[in-house]
Amino acid sequence: MSMMASPMNYRPTVFNFASVVNRKPLVVSKRGVVVVCGGFRRSHRKSLWRSRVLSKEAIQVVHSLKLAKSTPKIQHILHSGLARLLKVDVLDVLSELHRQNELDLCLQVFDFTRKEYETELSLYSDMILLLGRNRLIGKAEEVFSEVMEKGLRPDTRMYTEMIGAYIQAGMTEKAMETYALMKASGCAPDKLTFTILIRNLEKAGLQHLAATLKDECVHYVDSPDKFLRQLHHKHA
């Protein structure tokens, strides 16, 4: 996907998951301040998967999965090994595989969790992050779309991870479309959203769009002047 040819004429188009646009925003405070839907305003990539040290059982399954990958034993371990674990241990296994960037194993364990448990949005967000890092944009889009097919609402972090995935793949136009969809859905972009977009738009020479986002961040982040100074200083 190529960069936008004319940033001055950029107009966001409707993304594949645009059905979310017609849904009502989750929360707006009485003071008129937009509240980030589905999460906390200052919470950047803080996953809910890992809250403790891996259990012995989880470590054993991780080790067995890595030894068995690309062999016929993998399916047996996926079903018998994971089925014996508590849900928290299964999520710990998934988190550890994610940390080690074991993409194929991650996808298989993720598929198991979707079938066995009610999946949290943070789990989908972390998968989009992992897929984006590995440039698997089509798969990341499938994960995003699945959330809405289940009747769930993507939250600020999930939109931001999808934007980041597009940015890593050089798909700036798609990133901006998703940013527009994010706002239209009632989710407020946060500091991480603006950091990813402004930094990469400037790198791409799209100064006009970067300036527009700097103006918009005033309505969404606390102490916007301080935020922009820190952003400029950090990436100077």
C-alpha cells in the first residue's frame, strides 16, 4: 500500500469494519469531556494477561509447545495440555509465547482461548499488536473484525494497535482511516494514538496531517502543550 499522494486532499474513507460507526458512544461525562471507551485514559499498552509469575504447569506447557511445533504432536499438546490448565494459566502461556514472539504458537493458543473462554478485549488488542509487528495486516484486520462480529466494541487501545499495525506496514492512509473511524465510533484517541500518528506522519513528510493532529490532541489529552513538547523532544 502506498503513501497518500496528496495529503492536502486527504479524506478518510469508510473502513471494512465501519458498522461500528453507527453505534452510540459508550460514555461521555456530564462536563462534556470525552471518556475513552473500554479503558482508562492514561493506560497505554498495559496488558491484562500477566499478573503473576508463571506456574510450573504453564512453564511446562510453553516448553512442550515449543518442542512440538512443526510436528504432529502439536495438536495433542494444544488440546490436552491447555485443557488441563486453569484459565489464568492458559492466558499466561499465551502471554509468554507473545513475549517470545512465537507467532504461530500464539495464534494456535489464541484460537483455543476464543473457543473455550469469553475473550477480553485486551487479548484481541495484544494479538493485533503481535500481528502488526510481524506485518500480518490481513490477519490483524480479521481479529479486529471478529470483535465486532461478536457484538463487542473496539476500545481506544484496540484502535490504536490497529493504527500502529498499519503504520508499521507503511499503510499511512489506512492508519488515518482507522483514526477517523475511531473518533466516529465515540472512542477518544489518547497520547499513544497521537504519538504513533504524529511521529510517523512527520517521518513520511506529511506535515499538514501531523499539524492537524497536533491541533486535535488539545481536545483529547491532558496538558497538550506539555505533551507536544515532550513528543518533539523525545523524537528530535
